[in-house]
Amino acid sequence: MCLAVGGKIKTLDLPFALVDIKGIETCVNVELLENPKNGDYVLVHAGFAIEKIQEEYFNYLDCALKEMLEEDEG
């Protein structure tokens, strides 16, 4: 199964960005995005930001991921 997770761009050093994903900052490639900016919400998969998303959708995905992780813990 493949999973993309939501994150928020903290800083840019093109072609990479430091992205906060659930409190963990990771470096991802942003070359697939048009005009990435600090503060953009993005979907990240396999080290690449693959799409910009709206904050509301980011919040929805964040809640869904939290629920999945809680269910997995058991």
C-alpha cells in the first residue's frame, strides 16, 4: 500500500524544502510543485512533495492519519 502524508513547508532551498510532518521535519524534493512557498501545505510521498493542498484538506488528512495510528496501537 502506498501512502502520501500531509506536511507544511517550513523553509526552501530549491529544489528541496524542509517540511514538517506531524512534528517531524524532513527534507523533501519540491521539483514537482509549481512555485512552492514557505507555509504551503503539501502531500509528500517517497521523499517528494507531489501536490499542494488546502489547509482544510491538510487538517482532514491529519485527523484521519491520527485515527489510523490510534487504531493500530490498539
